[in-house]
Amino acid sequence: MLLIPILLPFIGGIFVFRQRDEHARNRTVLTLCVLTAAAAAVLCVLPARELRLMTIQGSLYLALENDLLSKLFLVLISAVWLLAAVFAGPYLRHAGRERQFQGFYTMTLGALMGLALANNFATLYMFFEMMTLLTVPLVLHSGTPAARRAGLKYLGYSVFGAGMALAGYFFLSHFLTVQRFTGGGALNPRLAAEHRPLLLNVYFLMMVGFGAKAGMMPMQAWLPTAHPVAPAPASAVLSGIITKGGVLAMMRVTYYLFGADFLRGSWAQYALTALALCTVFTGSMLALKEKVLKKRLAYSTVSQVSYVLFGMLLLSPGGMRGALLQMTFHALAKDALFMAAGAIIMASNFTTVDQLVGIGKRMPKTMLAFSAAALSIIGIPPMSGFISKWYLAAAALNSESRLVGYLGVAMLILSALMTAGYLLPIAVRGFFPGRDVLVEYREVGPQMTVPMLLLAAAVLFLGLFPNGLQAWISLLLPQIF
């Protein structure tokens, strides 16, 4: 059962490449996404089990396990991937090269399932690199010189960052009692205490490396370069899901290898927290100044994902709760935003925010989804983004370092104001232009609007009824602290 959601998209992706009929290929992709989601749902109700795939050498092996953190990611990935696949059908008919995109898109789902189910670092690293290699063609899709430059930049940052993490693990592996991810950390207490300075340097190196995929400074530059040239479905999953692959790797390293008790109060914790807060501010500031719509949303992702990292680096149950909530809510809302941006570009060929005045009159469903997702990203109740930011602020105020707590809350508030400054005007001027605007385009079809509206409804529903997700996180937290 652990292999099914991994092998199904990989094997199915090969058949997608071979299918020439567009309608048959679309049905295949959607069927594979549905079956993978069903397999993930089954794994979520089954108790945690470990499956060893193969021994590489000595104590180094590949293994899978469906623990509670894996289950949260399985649900999030499969739900968003299915909706983005539905959206992608009409968009790709407009953009071209459908078979290439759909083949790599389907196989990437298998890599993400493996990443979520990874039982140890070797398995996680293998699927992490696989995820990178399979998503590079999504960035390169258009084949333009700008797309090639963006693809190479994305590949370079991702591979270099993962290489930093692997180099750190070469040192770390000698201090682990077991190779598998273990709640509370897997360090040998005696050896770790004797070599604490070395291990803190190793931790910092690994976190900066994996932080490249999550868009954390100083390795965030690929995001605003890749998003404007990638097709809208690729931008949606890159921002909503692929960045969360980096977050998952950082969570595994922090809580399942080193452990919160070992890291709490260290220079590495405070240095990484400072980097996360700087990324929150810098991303928001650059988004506020940016005029290109998709690039503005990319800078927003740089900022918003670092909210997750800030909560995680507080090393407290409250901070981790806020991080997991922010991770989930951001994935849903940002996917809706990029889908809406793709629909606007496809229908009108408008790419800058200055061109979107009055667009809500012709594309009301698209702009409704955009506005709902924007309110969640800003953190306005009753949208779900408000809940995650509330928990992050409460955890910051309760942190052991008052300086970190006050700076964190101040940065969250400042970033929320800037987020309102770069998202709300788009919605307001779209619906209330202040003057008659002559437009010749119209709303995209239901196959594109329904996924956007479902994601917008999800961010509202989870804001009104968050108890199910909260209960899941409440079961997870005792396992990692």
C-alpha cells in the first residue's frame, strides 16, 4: 500500500508520454490523480507501518512510513494536485506542449508522495532530488530563452541546496542512534553533548540548503525568476506544493533528526529565525513594488512560506501548530491565486497589475476566487489565514526569547500590512474601477473556474471549521516534542 501512490504516477506518467490523443491523455492524467489521492486516503486511515525497500550499504537503506506528518502532506499534495490537473487541461490547449507538461506533472506527483512517505534521510534525499529533476521541465515548458535561464537557475539553486544538506548529513550520520526519522530527535545524547558546536554548524548548513526549495534567504532568487515564465498550473504547484517539499525536509531535520531540545536556545536557532524574518519582510517589500502579476505573487510566496519557517524555528508546540496551519492554508490560497492569474493571462493577455482595472466585470468568478484567496493570505477573518497567523503571533509572544517574540510579532504585522497593500488594490480596482473600462475578453470555462472556486471555498471553510485539522495536528505534536 505504501508503494501504490508512488509507483502509480511514475508508471502512469510513462503512458501519458506515449498517448497522442488529447482527450485520452487528459482522462489518463485525471484518473491517475484520483487513484493516487484514493491510495493516499487509504494510507491516512491505516496505522503507521514501515516498509524497507533496499539496503544501500551498511546501515544506509531506503524505507517508507506513513506517520502522522506524512499523512498531512499526503492529503494536501493529492488534493491540490488533482485540482491543478483539472485546471491545466484548457490552459495547456492554449499554451501548447500538453503531452510534455502532463507527463512530467504526473511523475512529479509520485516523487512528492515518496518525499512525504520517506522514513529516513537517504529516502527523503532521493525523492527530493527526483522532485527537482522532474519539475525543471515544467519551468522550461515554453522553451523561450527566459524559460531556459529560469530553469537552469531553479536547477542550480535546488541541487546546490540539496548538496549542502547532504554534506551536512555526512557529518550528522555518525551521531545518530538510528537512521529512521524519530520524533524528538535521533541524536546520541552523549556524543551530541560532546560535539555540540560541530552539530550546530551542521544543522545550520542543512537548513540553509533545504531552505533553497522553501524560498528562504539567501537562496530564494529562483522563485521570482521561475514563476513568470512557467505555465500557470506549474506556478501554482511550484508555489503551493513544491516549496512545501523544502519545508517538509526542514521539519524532518529539525524535529526528527536533531530534536527541539538539542536546538532550543542555540545560535543556530536564532540565526535561522533571523533569516526567516528577514525573508518575510524582504519578500513583502519586493512584492509591494512589483508590477508584474505573477512575479508579485512569487515574491509573496517567498514571504508567506517563511511564516511557516518562523513558526517551526520557535521550537515550541504552539509555533509548530501555527507553522502547520500556515503551510496548509498558504498552499490552498496561493494555488487559487496563481490559477486566477493564469486564467486572467489566458483570457486577456494582461500580465501587469495596472492592466487589471475593471477585470472583475468580465471575469467575476475568477476575481471572486482571487479576492477570497487574497483575504486569506493577508490574514483577515473569517478566512483560514487569520487562524494560522494568530497562532504564530501567540507562539512568538510565548517564546523563551522576548526579543525574538516581539520582533516576530512586529514583522508579522508589518508584513500583513504590506500584503494588504499589494493584493487588496488588485481586487478593489478589479470590481470597482471608478470609471467605465472597455474590455473585449470574457470569463474562462468551468473547467478552470471550478478548481479556483473550490480552493477559495476551502480557505473559507477551514477558517470557519478548523477543528478537524486542529485535531490532526494535536495528535502529531506529542510525537515530535
